[in-house]
Amino acid sequence: QEKIDSTQATISHSSKGFVFATGDKKFELQIAARLQFRFATPDDQNPVTFNDFTNLNSRLFKINRSRLKIGGHAYHPWLKYYFEYELGQGNLLDFRVMIEKWPWLKFKFGQWKVEFTRERFISSGEQQMVDRSLINREFTLDRQQGITAYGNLAGRGAANFSYWLAMLTGTGRAATFNDDNKLMYFGRLQWNFLGRVIPFSGGDVGISEKPAALIALAAVTNTSPYTRFSQSGGGQLVGYEPGSNGQYKIDQYQLETAFNYKGFSWVSELHRKYILNKGTNENTTLAGYYVQAGYFPHGIISGIPEKLEIAMRLSEYRPDLSIKANKQQEVAFAVNYFFQGHKNKLTAEITEFTFEDKDLLRQDETRIRVQWDISF
Amino acid sequence: QEKIDSTQATISHSSKGFVFATGDKKFELQIAARLQFRFATPDDQNPVTFNDFTNLNSRLFKINRSRLKIGGHAYHPWLKYYFEYELGQGNLLDFRVMIEKWPWLKFKFGQWKVEFTRERFISSGEQQMVDRSLINREFTLDRQQGITAYGNLAGRGAANFSYWLAMLTGTGRAATFNDDNKLMYFGRLQWNFLGRVIPFSGGDVGISEKPAALIALAAVTNTSPYTRFSQSGGGQLVGYEPGSNGQYKIDQYQLETAFNYKGFSWVSELHRKYILNKGTNENTTLAGYYVQAGYFPHGIISGIPEKLEIAMRLSEYRPDLSIKANKQQEVAFAVNYFFQGHKNKLTAEITEFTFEDKDLLRQDETRIRVQWDISF
Amino acid sequence: QEKIDSTQATISHSSKGFVFATGDKKFELQIAARLQFRFATPDDQNPVTFNDFTNLNSRLFKINRSRLKIGGHAYHPWLKYYFEYELGQGNLLDFRVMIEKWPWLKFKFGQWKVEFTRERFISSGEQQMVDRSLINREFTLDRQQGITAYGNLAGRGAANFSYWLAMLTGTGRAATFNDDNKLMYFGRLQWNFLGRVIPFSGGDVGISEKPAALIALAAVTNTSPYTRFSQSGGGQLVGYEPGSNGQYKIDQYQLETAFNYKGFSWVSELHRKYILNKGTNENTTLAGYYVQAGYFPHGIISGIPEKLEIAMRLSEYRPDLSIKANKQQEVAFAVNYFFQGHKNKLTAEITEFTFEDKDLLRQDETRIRVQWDISF
């Protein structure tokens, strides 16, 4: 079976790692890895329940993420593929094929992070803070399997829209089955009203010469045994029991804004999530938001190093809108030093958590984390 | 430990993916990946029991296979190695070293798919239908660990034989132990009576100018806790309880034919499997067969695209030869479109299953599947 | 996000596998794999309890290790990284970043084999016998996560010292948490008193022209739920119950020697391990040692092939120093044939185990193993 079908190829290195490509441009393969080292005290995870405030503290040093990334194209420059593997956990995260022949109509097949929220879709290696906000756990769709159509419709000036429309199995990462006949449907419309698209990357690391902004609206509906999704696949929010097939019908909406200009960056998300438990016929409405802003102060104080950014975030989560007293908050402040942009950066962060509950005492926790994220 | 032992190397691309090779031909490494996307309704798996006909249907979209393949040679062109990893499941499938110095006497060490049946040994990326037949589950030896001697004895004309002789641990994929002192022994003799060897690949995609044919006889004996093997390792057929060490003695025979000529392809397998349950001293004889044929109709109707193949399969399984009424059947029809041979192809398939049992009503199911298989 | 940041790169092959490097020397990536095939009778594992002597024997053939190794540097030649993956088990073994700018002060972040003992730190692909000694199970720290500072202080002649100082989470491989506030602390001081450093590699395969020797002292303290560590992470020695957080306080000391000259090699380790069970307030002292020597007899008998080495090992383990009668011993003899040094070698080994216990009959077992270890 030795076939004589060899084509000459070349090797180079770019921000995507080492790149192998054939001379005829038909085939290309990139390989890169990323490690994220983290020190945290008194512990690393965001508190989820009131118990998490009184638990034994356990400072730790860990390799929080270790990723292998393989991407490229085959047969045609527009027939792309991408694999991402979490080495430490042994989880295959992304495996997908993209048909990107026309900018206004592209297709994606496989498993990937649904483009529902900007915060989740941005790679954990391109974040502005050490990690995502308090509300990511409750509102993310995380990774799903299926098919999506997407593209950018760019007219003159403000007539610049991006869109995503997806049909997904709706049972989370690594699912090899569907629980019922119902699929997950997802859509997102993004208005790039200054005529430029902001990349999915935290902060304005490139120090944009011209302003870029977006307003996006996203919605999703799904019926499954789960009330939340994470890298581990489908799971349950606090207070929800493991579901049977098709037990939870969930509708979610999200309003997002983002803005980048001369080193300043802004991003916000405002969420609503409606859970119908078909077992008990109970309806619950969850709400949450975050706002986040960052700046490279070198822009106004030239004595501060160019590669240093300061950023802060405020987020709030309401587990049940009908109970006003139940509320969780996070205020965080971070400093980034970008040795080589997001590819090699150090982040220090301090966060104050506050939990309020109608039946319990208010709880607070202050957490400090230091993180080094490096890509090869 | 920095050693100055560097040799210049080159890079190219072939049907095996990107290829790195030293100038002196001593070292070579190929890397490739493959994704298989599948849509199925009402469900994907072959029915195994009567319950599978009445279960809740669950149409689905999934990445059915995601493979990373690394092969090459080291120190000598004839000292070869091959790894194949199922990324989605996190299973190492193949890891083996081959000594292929002489065509008539080669050796293989490690773990791989035993060459017992043509259907199982052909890569899931080079199949003619969407997947293997109804009888594969019951008769395959799947992957085993051990050592095999094999080769091709080619005299003039009809005097062309291929053979395989193996000594295997006989406890399936990923086994790190043997249950007893007994090993699995396997042999296969294949007569290539037209003097040409048919490659292990589905259909006559290369449109053979000259006819090629084979008749093969294969046999295996094993004693283990298992009555069947799959990618998950050892397991049990329907109706067999989990076994203790050395509980099941199994002997299997298989008669196989295959023929390729001008776009037409034929393949058949006829199986017998004798299970002795040493716990109960019961003997059972299982039987099954399939016949499969395909054709590129462009050969007679030039208006039909060259890259389109039609194929069909008939298979039957008898779980106990002593009970005539117990019988399972599959009739399948498929259309393949080969964008780039087996490396990038689309398959649509319709299958009719029929199950008969002496005590139960006859059951039918019609399944439709569409599959895209692409290698990078 | 297509960035035009490509740098030309080249490819070569070395003892570290295929090597990709940019022309400016800033980036380099090496990729290699290793397979270890083993036949063992009557079984493979070292006996751990008296039961292991009377168990059903089960000879076996297996792929004992299958490793993927990816290393290199990024941004600077001194900013190095290394990943090692056990493919068969799906375990990420090593993932670490090294800052090696100065020979006398280097830093390592991530997860790796603690440099506590020479025997464990030497790669399983560079061993002198088929595998490590009887006492490795009880005394190794295996892999841990954390940070270490290390280096070589080389004055003239005998003033040559290597050192390692580490702060580790102390909960073993793949741990993503710390059980308590206490970390593991480790130190090792190594005196290279002949002014040359012996590499961490078994035997004197390079046939040293000049003698090299070392004396090393190492110590470690840890508080965790575990009494031993292995590739599976934290676990328990025979006779110790699963622990709660911080239950076992463990202190260990080790005295090591090694010597290489003209094909002769010597290595020894002498261990003490103090276990305080905070649940029961019991103290136990464990002790053990091994001595191992090898020689390439071609040095004195030129008729013997140059690539052949003979080696032997004696080791003894005392599970509780206060009970003199409890003692386990191993005497092993091995022959190595180095086709291409440690990168491709065949080893045959015979071992005699003896277990003594104050309440039980003395037990013996003779084991034979043959192993082929090959790197690509």
C-alpha cells in the first residue's frame, strides 16, 4: 500500500506554533501546546455554595490547563480542521471541520464551544483576568456537538453584521447519544456598528488605532437531562436533581456589548435563563451579568511599562429572580504583564466574593491568584 | 545530555499525511488524522436484542470516530512502527512494531486488529458501507496483544499465498494481564489465485485493470473470561454471563472470498463459532455470513459521475444453530461519493433489519444513515 | 485572526526524535515515541505480599510502556518545555517548563519525577535491568506538582556539587487539589567528587574514558492521605488503610552513590522512611537498600560483542525495622544487548525473590523476563 503520491512541503513557525504546508497550498498542519500554571490561596475555585466559605482552606500550586492544539486545512485552503486536547484530564475538547469558502456563509461540523457568550468563547489562554466570571458556571452552553452556519455580512460603515445559527445534539461535551428526539437550537446576531469586527480575545492587546464595537443578542433552547454544561459535559446547578431524559426545558437569552480602542477595552453580558422542570412543572428564572474593563496605562503615563495592563470586573448572579435576597457577587482586580502578548503572560488577581441568602448569614471571601500562561 | 547527533531531514505530504524523513532514509515519521461525522435516524447502533426495536428513537448527529495516526520507521527502512489513537474515547487502538525485512517472513509485535476477517481488518475509514455488517459484533476478534509472523509467498501465476500465524494474550484491547496460562492462537491462509493481492480496502476505488481475487481460510482458538471482543476490550454476547478466568473456550472458523475488477467488487465471509462454557459444560454453535458487492456505474453509463459507487450487503446471524427459528438479518444499500478516494468521501445508506425468534413476534426496523469521512 | 508572523524553520533528526527549529533559534520542538515490549513468566509484577507467591501463574506478553515525548523551547533557548504521555494508560506523566538561563540556578514548574532517587529519576527507557528494584515501590516519591530550583556549582576538581530544592503540592501525579495547607518539601545535595557529572542513565553505555562518581544525600517531608506514590498517584503501602486529609506525616532520607568508568558502572541507594499515622499515633520505620553493578565484558574479553553488558542487583526491604524477621529480598541478573544504545535494546533477566515473615513460612519465586525497548 505504499503510494507514490508525495508532494514537497515546507516548515515554518507562527503564532499558531510550527506549521507544515505543501507547496501547492492544499494541505497545512499547525501544532502548538499551551500550559497554564496557577497558584491560589485560600483556594482556587469560585465558591458555589455557602459551605465553600467555611471549608478547610487549601492553598495550592497546579497546572490548571495543558492543551495540545492541532489545526490546519486539507485538499483546499477553505476546508479547515481543528483539534484541541486537554492533556491533564485526557479530554478531547474541540474536534471540528470548517467549510470557509465564503465569508458570508461558513459551516462548522463537530464539537466546539458554542458562540453563545463572548466570555466562554474566548480561549482560556486569551483571557483578561485569571479566569472567567462568577456567572460563567450557570449560563455557559460550553461545548456541544452538531452543525452551525455562520458568517459576516459586511456592507459599508455600520452595516456590518456577524451571525451564527446552530443545530446541536444538546447533551454536552463527549456525548455519544441524544436523550430524546429534541435537538438544541442556537442563534446569535452581532452588530459591529463601527464597521470593524472585534476578535474573540481578551483586552485590547494590539492597541487598536481605530475604535471597534459590537452589540450582540443570543438565544438558545434545549431539552435534556441537564441544567448546566461544563468541560465535564452535562451536569446540574445547585438545587437541581439529576434529570431523566428530556426532563429540563431551558431557554436562555443574552445581551452583550464590547468595545476596544487605544488599549482600552470594555465587555459586558446580561443573562436570563428560564428552567422548566417537566418532572415537577416548576419554573425558575435565573439572572446574571458582568461588566469588565481594562486599560494599558502606558497610554497616559509613559513611565509605566508598555506591556502592563490593569483590568477589573464586577459580576452578579441571582439563582432565582423571585427571591430578591438570594444574590452572589464578585469584584475582581487584575494586573497583566504580556511578555509576548497572550502567548506568554503573567497575571495577578485579587477577588472579593459576597454571598447573600434570605435564610443565611452573608458570607465574604478574598482570594488571590497568580497565573502564568505560556504557549509554544 | 545535549547530543550532537543531528541528521538533516525533509518534509513532504502524501496519502499518509505529512511525512518527515531523514536524508539517509533511516528514519521516517508520518502523521495524519481522520474524522467521521454521522447522522442517523431512528438510531445509530445495529439492533442487538428485540428490545432495541421498541426503544425510544433518538436521532442524532455525532463525531463517530476521531483518529490520530502516527507511523514510520526507525534505524532501518524495514523496522516500522504504527500508533493509532481514538481521540474522542481516549483509547489507544494500535501500537505495534513491524520487522518487514523479507516479503515472505515478517513479524509484528504489539496490539492491533487480528487479521481474522477482512471486514474487521479494513480500516473504518476505507469501508464500502457506513459501517461493518450485523455479524461483526459476534465474530470479530478485534484487537489483541501479542506477536505474529506473516508474509506473501509469490510464485508464478496462481502460486500466490499470503499467511498469518499469531500467538496472542487473548484478553482483548488494553489488557495488561492474562487470565490464565493459556494464550490465543490464530492462523489465516489466503490464496491469491489470480496472482495479485487485493489490498485491505473496501470497494474497487482504484478501478483495477486486471482482476484480483482471493479465497481465505482462518481459524482461532482461545480460552478466556469473554465470549466476544470489541474496541472496549473483552465482553459478552447476549445471553452469556460475565465469565471467570478461563471459563469460555472458543473455537472459530471463517471462509472468505473477495474479487475486484474494473470498478466491481465482491466480498463474502462465512462463519462458525463454537463456545464451550466450562462452568456449565454447555456447547453452543453460532453461525453467520455476509455477502457484499459494489460497482462504479460510470463504467457502463458514462453520464453517471466517475466518483460515485453503489453497493449492497446481505447478512445473516444465527445465535444458536440448534434453534432454527432464531435468526437476524440485514439488507443494506449504499451510495458513496469519493471526493478524494477513501480519504474524503460521503456515504448514504439505508438498512432493513429483521429479527426472528421462536418465542417472539418478528421485528423490523428501517434505518437511514449519512456519513462524511475525511482524513487530513 | 490570521497573523502574518511566520518565521522560516528547518527539520532534522536526533536522539530526541524529529526536531523542528526556527532559523533564529528561538523556537524548537522535538517529537519522539517509545515502546517497551515485555514477556514475563510466571508473572510480571514484583511480589508485594505473601499471597503473590501462591497465586495462579499467568505468563504474559504485553506492551508495558508506550510513550509520546514532546519537548523543546520557546521564545528563548533557555525557556524549555517537556511533555510525556503514557499512551496505553492515557496518563499525562510530565508537563513542565524549565528556565535554564544559568547553569547554577535553574527553575522547573509543573509535574515531573522528583529527583529523590537516581533509580526512579532515570527514565524507564534507560534502565540497566528490565525494571526498577524491589524497594522502588515503597520509597519513591514518583511524580509531584510544584516548583523546584536546581543547578550545578562547578569549581575546580572535587568542588563540583549539584543541588535540588523543591516545594510541591505533595498529593501525587494528576492531583488537582491539595488535601490541606501543608506542602511537600524536598532537597538533594550531590557531590560529584571527581569533577564530572554522571548523567541520569543506566550503565556506562558510553564507555567513559575518565572516571565519574557521586555521593548524594536527599531528604523529604510531606503530610498527606498517602503512604506511597506511583504512576497512579497517591496510594497505600501494604498494611496501611486509606487515609484522611493530612493523616500521614512522612519523613524520608536517602544516601546514594554512583560510579562509571570504562564500561563498569556501580550504583547504590540506602533508605529510611518514617511514617507517623496521626489517626492512631503509631510510628513505623521502614528501611531498604539496593546495590547494582554492570560491565561491558568486551573490555577484557574482546571476543564478546562490544554492545553486550552484564549487570546484577541485590536489594532488600524491611517493612518495619522493629520486627527483624520481616524481610524481602531480590537478587537479579541481566544481560543487555544495545543495538543503538538505550534507544533500541534487548534485555533478558532472571530474578530470585525471597520473602520472610515472623509468622509465615519463607517464600521464594524465580522470575524470567525478556524485554525489547525501542525509541523512534
